[in-house]
Amino acid sequence: MWGRRSVLAGALVGLGAGGLLLAAAFSPWVYVLGRVTVAGALAALFVSCLAFMASASMPGRIRRVMGGWLAAMSVGFVLAVVLLPRAARMVGWRPLMALLAAAALAALVLVRRCLPATRADAEAMHDPVRTALRVGCAVTLAAALQLAPLWGWRDVRIGALLVVAVLACGAARLRVLVRRPGRDASPPVAGAVWCATVVAGLALGFTQTVLTLAVPTLTAAAGASADGGALVLSAFGAGGAAGCLVVRHRNVSPLAGASLGLPLAALGLPLLHVLLDRGGHAMAGGLATVALIGFGIMLAMTPQTARFLAAIPRPRLGVEAALLPSAVLVGVAAAQATPYTSAAGVVPLPGEARELLWIGTVVVAVAALALGRPVVALAVAAAAALQYVMVDAVTSPSVSVVVALAVGAVAGSAAWSRREQTERLSRTRATASALQHAVLHPIPRSLGGLRLAGLYRPATVGTAIGGDFLEALDTPHGTRILIGDVRGKGLQAVQTVTDLLGCFRSQAHETEDLGRVAACLDRQVRRAAEARGDDELFATALLLQYPGAAHELEAVNCGHLDPVEVTAAGTRELSVPAELPLGFGVLGSAAAVRPHPVPLASGATLLAHTDGLSEARNSTGEFYPVTRRVADTPRHTPDALVRHLDHDVRDWTHRLTDDIAVIALARR
């Protein structure tokens, strides 16, 4: 509503003002006011940067962008934990707050100079009531969690705050689902995506707070200095940065990240106090374990964040993006509401710190059960229980050995199951690849007098073939090309594609007239429809023929999209008169189907594609603009165009909903 630059500038002004209040605090109330101001400004900066990066990146790139940005935030956590306490001891906290205010002022100058001004959009937040409900939910829930240790959980005021928070959350979600016509045409974020983001944020905030309170106490009990405890705690950020970078460079799905990362974190939490209780290498073990916890949490958090931001329509990014930091902060408040961690309490004792780690284990295990595979989460719970028996119960050495072997057996079973799944997946992929090459022959780079490049991307991940088809053949009548799309999905569509391509490969060599080839394909689809009892079966197709050493092609368009001509001067769609699609039974007469000339100048590239490319949508619902995006390609050769489209359409949309087939051709 206010514009991107105005929000960032206001947040930086608030950060600078809060820093000055802290630097000049002359009473506890001024100090509290400064802390609140700085916290609010930092939250506003976090949300603004989150929304800005999502709006500046196409949905397909958000995973890589968020992986890098969250890795940078994790590195910032390391620097803050290691350097700030030392700096405060050296110069005092007042000069540090003054330095924070100066840095905020310098950032404000950069924002005013470098970030272009954006006009305020009165329609950006379509429902201020919904936003007010969400703010009310977050504030009342956080207040209840913070005040519960002071007033007691049985206090009627705490119950009232929790009831208000639940009602506000439900009302806000109801307003999302019940959209008013004409006010908000953008689709709402799916409930599963929304809930997964909340759970991941809660787990991150809770775990980080528990570690912040428990690690210094346990390291001090192990004989380490305050700097040593800070070093162990900073390993959480280092491991988190590693997890973010793994997600950035590897396509880790939210399910895979949660199934792998959260169990690692849940196993690391109970293991942490065991290692810190041991002598000798306690610090090294603590560093490795805390890094493992950070790696697991951020491995689960990063893909969830990327999926959530990619699903938010652009006009609502500024409002919806606040859900993630709100969930993290509520997780922090929930951790502070547990025993031994409230603001009214003292630093936890070693025994209390161990109990905090076990509470964190339960929270992370529940998150793993909600976000990952239940079997993995149950294995985590069993392993944690066995560790508890091994560490805290009074057992004999023989029983300890049995428990250790049981834990090893669980880990070995999990590794064996993972290996079996990997081998089955490899066999499935090999079979799918063989099927694709058997049905869809690779498009050669050169054929007859043409240079060619082809692309095929099925919408369903893990399948190699769908309802689109393309083929290029060198025949006695010239180079002949076929591209099209069969109505429907699944095995019946694949069977129709196989029949059509087989018919084309036979008739393209035997039949001289291109119109007769189209008539044969029409009869083939009609026979398939009658055999299956499907009166609605049809296929669109574009047939092209290049006789060689000519400046034009012959084309027969059977209800397909027009091809696009790409030249150095620009791009345009070439109108080819369309016949009815294949399967309607009206192309049986050769006289009814006459090829039409299509120009193919020297240096020009002709691009034919299916509707899966032009109908790919981003999170706002906009279709992929083929002509405009092709015009941005630096090189207009067939290979360059196809490579550009392959990467660009996946950046445009975070999820393909239809198969994509593309073929580009140019004269040699």
C-alpha cells in the first residue's frame, strides 16, 4: 500500500531511532522502548527484503534466491554470536547501539539513492480486515505465551488470549477462502503450503531459542569459557548456512528436506547434552552436533520457504510474506513460555538445560511427523527414546550395549531402506528413459536442408512421456516435421501418441501429398476413438514440409497454434489457416486439405510449440508470453532458442501443469 522504498526507508528510520534510544537510555523504560523499536524495525526489514526478493525473482528461481539469502542470514547469526559479545565487553553496548544507528542511516541513504521509487497501490492489500485479524492473532498468541509463566497457565486471562488468537486465525483464513468477486481475483495460498510454512517457522524459532539458552549453560558446566560457549552456539548458523546452500544447488523438495533434515535435528538435540557431559572432546562434539542441528533445521526450512513465496500472488507478497517471520517469532515466544526460560526466570541450571533439549526434541519430532514422512518421524522418536534409556536410566553395561546395538540396528535399517528406494528409483528412471526414446525419437541437429532443435518436458515429474508429440523425418518428398497435442492425459494419451507417430512415420515416406498425410492421421485418431468408445478423443497437429533449397515451407494446420518466426528484426506469429483437429473425420478428402506456404527466409528461425508452453502460469496467473520472451534471446539459432525457452519457462512458473513440446528449425 505504501510502496517498497517507503516501507524500507521507514524501517531504517525506526532502526536508527531505536539504536539512538538504546545508546542514550537513561532509564529502564527508555531502554525497553528502544528494544521494542529495534525489534519492530528489524522485523519490518526482514519482511520487506523477503517480499522484495520474491517479487524481483520469477517463481522458478525463488528456491535458488532464498537458499543464498537464508545462507547469508545464517552467516550473520554466526558473526553476531561470536563477535558482538566481545565487542560489547571491549567498548560497551552504548557505542554499539550508536554504531547500529549510523549503519541504519547509511543504509537509508543507499535506499533513497539506489532503489527506484514505486507508486503506492491502493489495491495491493485487498482486505485490511484480514490483515488486522492476522496481526491480532500473532499479538495475542505471543502475549499469552510470554505472560503464561508470570500469571500461570490456569489464569483466565491466558485462556482468553489463546481463544482470541485461535478465533482471529480462523476468521482470517475464512476470509481468504471466501473471496468476494471483483475484490481479489488472485487464488489463495493452498492450506497445506500455508500450514507447512507455519510449522517450519515454529520449529526454527523454538529450536534456536532452546539452543541459545541451553548451550552456554552446558558448555560452562563442562568447563568451557563464555567464548567457548558462544563458539559452540555459532555452529548452528554454520550448519544452517550449509543446509541452505545444499538446497540452493540441489533441487531438494519440501518433503525430502523435512524427511531428512528434521530427523537429523531431533537426533542431535538429545545427543548434544550427552557429548557436553563427557570430558576430553566435549567441545568438538558439541560443535559438530550443533552444526548438525542447524543443518537439519535449515534443510527443512529453506524449501518450505521457497515453495510458500512462489505460491503467493504478486499483489499480496508484502502482506503474505510476513507469515514466515511471524511463525518464527511465535516459536521463540513458545520456547520462552516453557519452564526455566521465561523472562522472569534466571539462567537455567544444567539439569534444566537438559530438560529444555528434550522439549526441543519433542517439538522437532512433531514437526517431522507433520512435514516429512511419518515412518521416518516414528523412527526418530524410537531412536530418541532409546537414547534416553541409554543415557539417563540406571542400567548395567550389558543393557547399555543392547541399547546401543538397537540404535545401530534402527540406523542400519533406515540406510538399507533408503538404498532400496534409490535403486528402485534408478530402475524406474531407466525404464522411463527407454520408453521415451522408443516413442519419441530424438530430434536430430541437422536434417535435409534444415538445422533443428527439439524440446520435450512432461508436466508430471518422474514420467518421460505424456500427451504431446513431435517428430522430424527425412523423406523422399523432403524434410517433414510433426508436432501436436492429444486431448487427455495418462496411458490412453500415451497410446494415442504412439499410434499417431507410428502412422506418421509410415505415411511420411509413402505419401507424396502433405494433405493426404494429414488425412491418414485424422483417420488413425478416429479409429482409436471408436475402438475405445471415446467420442471426444482428438488431437491438434501442425505438419511442415521443406522440399530443400527453397525459401518457404508447406504447412497443414489441424487446429494447432500458429508457428512463430524469429529474426534479427523481431518476432511475429505466422498465420496458417487452420483445419479441424485430427479425429473429427472431415479430412478424409485430399481436396479438403491443401498445404499453405510459410516463408522461411535465410537467417530466420521458425518456432512451433504446444499449448503447454504458452499456457504456463506464474503465481499471479499470468500466461507465459512466448513471443515477447523469445525476443529477449541474444542468439536466434534453433539450439539457442530452445535452450532459452527451457530455462526461461521453468523460471517463469514453479510448477508445470501441462506437457511442453517445442521444435525450432532454420535453413542450413
